[in-house]
Amino acid sequence: MAIFKSMFKKTGYIKIGSQPEEKGPSVPDGMWLKCSKCKKMVYREDVKEKFYTCPKCGDYFRIKAKTRLRLLLDKGSFQEWGTDIEEKNPIDFPEYEEKLSDTRRKTGLKEAVTIGKGSICGWETVIGVCDARFLMSSMGYVVGERITQAFEQATEEKLPVILFCCSGGARMQEGIISLMQMAKTAAAIRRHSDAGLLYIPVLTDPTTGGVTASFAMLGDVILAEPGALIGFAGPRVIRQTTGEKLPDGFQRAEFLLEKGMIDAIIERKSMREELGKLLRLHNQKAAETFASKASMFQTDPIEEKHSDKENKKEKSAWERVELSRSPARCTAGDYIDQIFEDFTELHGDRCFGDDGAVIGGIATLSGIPVTVIGQQKGKNTRENIRCNFGMASPEGYRKALRLMKQAEKFNRPVICFVDTPGAFCGLEAEERGQGEAIARNLFEMSNLQVPILSVVIGEGGSGGALAMATSDEVWLLENSIYSILSPEGFASILWKDSSRAKEAAGVMKLTADRLLKAGIVERVIPEPENFNLETFTEVTDPMDDYISIFLKKYGAMTKEELTEKRYDRFRRM
């Protein structure tokens, strides 16, 4: 142990542990490291092989910028930018220049962020990596200027930006000038976004203060490493200010995912692959515009090919209601898995939470990027509870709208799978603005400048369904329903007797054939008599073809034609 003690007096490049406010031991130059989480001694080479994570407990070691770039970028592709920006001492803080000089000498870094251009899995990108060894990667003038210039250059070259964020916040030694970097970087990101370009911040341990309140949380897709501390005020500041005991896991990446603030947590070993996939799905040179690729889709008549040849017994409206609610019925997730490729799920509404009743993300159809969103009921009791039986809360509708607006920015068509008895009507949903959330979806979807298709795959209940179906076309499966509310609710309101639900189902004209005749929906897709996962392709194969025709038709329209036609569709009703 005496040898180990002497080793730990040296200064290394990986900081053990994940609490930025507590001084942890540094990694020695020797063969062994000590993990501050599990307190075990671990072999350095084992740590490297596991992408700088503890082989005993899996905790993440902080890594230097050079190492991060080596793990991510294609070999030899990196070109560093912004090395000639002059350092400043704007408030003449005592001994600041000496502190900077000493930090440069110890770390070999010029500043807290390294910026440049490189490629990941062959896809070119602007990339930046913050390094906690340089004054806890605090943001001063040079950090803000490097990031701002990076976004400006990326906008000029029409390139995406990936930033690995890590910071204790604004740099105190630069006073108000440091604070101004928050606004400056945000303004540069806005211009990059307005140009229709992708920005992915990856939040690592720790991401706090002014960095969290600026460039770290302004991405199109926000990723994080497992266990990373992420927050505006640090845990110590919160404890000292409020006197409250903080819950376990507070401000960790997993906490933020649950609260809807980030899209996904990606393990370090998978980061390069996931970033490469996202760059491919958003690549402008390969995919340019949706309209230019619409010619690839199916255009031949397919009605005969998929005609319903079964001799089916006629079903009553109530029988179809029961079929639409069947636990054996396929879910939105099943349709996404069967019809699309490359699905990457994105989480959260960026306001409150991640609603399990709504699943959504990016996928491809015949190689074309699309945004897919679905309402999920779940397949068993555990899933039913997690998904709240498909009854979305305000955060579910806000997540869906966030993904739709993201699709509009990147010119991706939107395909929604509707399956809900209605929006959740609990106390907490009302407190968080359920009515406003639904209304906002209708408002924004009416003028969304990309094609929107909605397919009712089970129940289409009330405003909870319409908030996902203010679209160019609405399709129903043969035994799906679409109605003002449930038959039980209808009977209860009009007849003060919910037991008359079967009678109400017939009166409401909520079945697919009735809705098609009334012009409320554009297509009815036949179902096999025993519709389940074993017969699933009898529905998804024709649906795939029908979607291709839809995308061909609406992808050829200008934005003005598209929104005008959608307006006219509802204006006629």
C-alpha cells in the first residue's frame, strides 16, 4: 500500500469519480488506478479496454479531449480550429494570467475546449470536446469564442456540430464577460439551426452552470453519458441554499431522461456508432430534400394486389369496439419495428417528463429519413402501467410536437400511429395544461410544412387522438374506431347510463366503413380475421405500399400547396 500511496501523489489525466465539487484522487502514471465509487484498485489497461470505465463497477472515468477524439473520429480526419484566439483578463482579476499559464503547462491544453472538423463513420462534422483538467472546463471568453466560431464555420460549410460538454459553469475570473458567452453561443446556435443544420450536444460529467443554461441544452438531439452530473446549480449550492436533502440520483443523466430533458443515454463504447447513425440520418448531401427523393416511392396501382379476398362475417359496431381494444392487437412499436428501419427513439418534452404513452423518433423507409410517432398501450400489465394504457399526459403531446417540429426543420415526413382511448384526465394532467398541449398540437400541425400521415391502429378517442391526427390523410384499420369519446362516455353524458355503451357504439358511427363514407378518413386497411403478430404482415405489407404512394403524392407538393390542401381538408368538415 505504501507504493500505491506514493503513486497517488502524482498527477494524471483522468479524474476519478463523478462529483465535480469534491476533490478526487488523480490517476497516477503507474499500472493501477483506484475507482472512487467502488474503491477498488483496477488495472489501467483494463480501464482502457472498457473505454475508460471501471471494470469492477462500470463507473465512468473522466477522459481528456485528445482521448475522446481518438475514440470517436476516423483516424487522421481531425483538423483543429480556433487556436489563435487571444486570451483576455477582462476584469483584471489578480494572478489570472499566471493561473492560465500554469494550467497550460500542466495539461498541455491551450484552453478548456478543443474545436475542429473531422469525420465519424465517414460522415463529416464539426466537433468540440471540453476538458475538465482546464479550470474545470469553465467558460470564459476563449471557450465562448471558439464555440461561436465553430457554429459560424459549420453554418457556412453546411455541416452538423457535435459538442461534448463538460463544465463547472461560467469562469468567475472573467466576470460579466463570461456571462455574455452564454448569449453569444446561443445566438450562433440559432443561426446554425435556422440553416436547417443538426446540432448534437453530448453531456458528460459534470455539465453545470452557465454551460447547461446555454449551448449544452440547445441541441436537436441531446445525448448524455451514464451517470453524468447535469444541472444548473450544483448539488452543494442547492443544499446550502435550500437546506434540503437531495434524493438519490438527483441531477444525474438518468434523472434528466426521466424528466424529459434529454433524448437518450448512450454508453461510451456505443457512442461512435450512435453518432455515426445520427449523422447519416441527417446527412444533407446524401438526402438533400425529401421532395427530390419522392420519385423512389411506389406509384403503381396496388388495390388489386392487396384486395381483401376473405369472406368475413359482418360485425356490429360494438364488436369492432371490442376488437379495437383487444390486448392481442399489435402496438405502435410493432408497426415501427416491422415497417421502418434504423429506428432511433428520442425521449422527452424538454419541459417536465418523458411520457411512456407516446413513442417517437427517427427512422428510414426505403432509405428515406422519416419521423415516426405512436401512442402505446403496452402488451402486459407492467407495460400498461408504464404507458398509462395509451392515455397521454401533456408531456406526451409536447414530446410528439417537439419531434414534429424537428421533422419540419429537417424536411422529414411525419407518420403517426394513433391508439388511445383518450387523453389522460387526471389532476396532474390538468395542472400541467392538458387542454393547452392538445390545442397547441392542432395549431402547429395544421401548418406543419412537411407531409403528415396518421393511421388509427386501435382506438382513436377524442381530442387525445386528434392531437396526433391533424394530418394530410387519416387511415383506419378495418376494426379500428375513431370517435368523439368512448361509447361508455357518450352514453353516460347523453343518456346518463353508461351501460348503454353497445347502443351508443351503433349511434356514434365510429367504425371505419362509416367514417370512410362520411369523408372523415381517406383509407381503410383490411385486417385478417385473426389479427395478431402471426398475421401481422397481412396488414403491414400493404400499409408499406400505401405509405409509399402517400409520400410520392405529398412529397411532390410545395410547402404552400401542402398546407393549403390540409387546411381545405378540415375546412370541408
